[in-house]
Amino acid sequence: MARSQLFERLSGLPVSQAPFANGYSDLRDVVGSFPAYLTPELAAGLHDAALEFLHGHHVRDEPVSWHPPLSLLSGLELPGPDPESIDVTKVHQSMLRHDRARLWVKLRATAEELGTTMDVIRYLLEENPAPRSPRASGQVMASVRAALPPPELAELYLGQRLSLDEIGRRVGASGQTIGNLARDYGISLRKAARPRRIFVDRSWLYEQYVTRRRSLADLAREAGMSTKTMKLWAARHNIALRPDGAGTISYPPHLRTARQVAALPAILLPAMRGCGWQRLQRFAAAAIYPGIRAAAEGLGLSRETLIIQINRLERDLGGQLLVRAKRGQPMTLTAFGAEVVSAVARTQELTAAGLGEAMEA
């Protein structure tokens, strides 16, 4: 499986073209299931093995993962779901829930659970392999203990006030496991806050959801409740729900009031869907670099990912944002791109103000 996957990554050819493919009729299915088997440790090992192979053949200026120029996709409306709209943490959690199933069954079950395709799940797992899941509870606790010694767990839980679930996601464990570890370390756990009853006014919900077309997730965050509870309020007030993602705008976090939302720069609104705010922030951060490659390295992204995200923004916003770097000339912003960067900066100020208000509250 690993050899087949490395052949495809290095060459860009289907595994059926590999020298060792003769006599193996199911190699394609094997490679298709391999992302369900990947762990971060295995992915790093394969990457090192691929580099060693290239260097052994005196190839030192080629990437491990081959692909055609992504500029070929510029301006195209690509079919299928956007992988960036899927929460990778939920992919990992779903894969762990189906840990004892066959690989292709795990992939299919995860795709169905998250409402996407198996190809999207494969891609996300190749880019972000799921953490290893030791089956014995003793192995799990030993792994978590090694990752979280007492001072570090105390800093995360008591110092940074992270929840048990948030800490668990960082090390691939459940919140319950982190709670047990904290008790072993003698760390006193916080008492869970008693849930408070929040009334949602129909006129407010209609104005924000129907007229302003905000997403239920945004409204739920503003009201301090779950998206599921906000859906129940919509049903109680007889407000018809849109299909998921149908033209909804997802506002940046910490914009908690209608006044803050109304102050958002209009130029950014067409891109505020799905992970649009993250793409806008990345573009603004990339604008200070001399070229796309340098920007991707500075932001900790692959060059291909950054190009795809900027192309998506240009399509959503309806204008060119960058003049790509040429020989001897650095990358520059277009006039439209400069307006977008300025608008992102204003929105970041709004977001910071909203966070300050939330902390005071």
C-alpha cells in the first residue's frame, strides 16, 4: 500500500503504470483506501523515504508530491463539495468512531456522516492524517501522559483555561481521558456551568436569518447556544430553514452584535462563505511577501493550497487581487487587492473589539 501511494505521489501516474503492478488487480482500490491507514508518524516516514529515493537518484530540486500547474484551474467552476468546508477534526473523530471497520467502510461511513464524498475524505486525510488510535486504554493513557506531563497539562487547563475536549483534540484523546489524567496529577477540575435558558425573539431571528441571510451557526454563537438549539427556535417561530450553505454568509468569530456585523466592509461579503474569512486573512498576510512561494512558506502552507485559496477569492470577489511575481520583479497588489487588504484589516479590528466585549461579558 505504501509503495503504491509513493509511486503515485512521486510520478503523478496511476499505480497501474508502476513496474510492480503486474499481477495485482486491486492496486487501485488499495491505494484508494490507504488514507484511512495513514497516521502523522507514517506520513512523515513516507515523506522521508521519498526524499531519500529522489536524492539517491540525484534529484534534489523536485517536490515529493507531483502535480500539474494549478494555474490551469484558474477561472474554472469546479464540481463537487469544497474540501475546505469540512472540519478536519470531525473527520478524525469520525474515523476513530469507526476504527474497527474495514478501511473502505471507515471512509464511506465518514463521508456519509459529514455529507461529502469519499474523494474529499481521502484528500483531507492525506493532507491531515488522523492521529494514531491505540485500542488498549493503558496504551491510550501512556501516550497521553507522554504528550502532557503535569506542568503542561496544568498550563493548558488552569493557565490558558482550555476545556478538556480542546486539550484532548490536541493530542488525539477524548475529554474524559484528559479529565482522568488531570485527576491522576491532582489537578482540580472546574465545575461545569449550569446551562442558562435563553429566549430567542422571533423578529430578531427573522431579521438576521431571513433578511440579512446570516447562518444559524453565526446566530447561535452570538446568542451563546448550539446551532441545534437555534434550529429548534426557528422551528418554534415557524421560520423555514434554507438548505445547508445556500448563500449564507459566515461572519468572523467574536462579532457578537448586529451593530458589529453591519459595520463589516461590503467589499468582503461575497467571500464570507464557508472558510472565506480564513482565506481573506491568509491573502492579507501573503500580500507582504515578494512571491507566492515565499508567502506559502511564511504562512506554513503548501504553495498549491495558497494559490487555490487566492483563486477562489478572486472568483468570489470578482476581481484580480495580485500581479504575480516575474523574473526580477516581486509580487504586487492590484488596486482592488489593496482595497481588500485594507478591508480585512478593518474587519480584524472589529473582531478584536468583539473579542474584548466578549471577555468583559
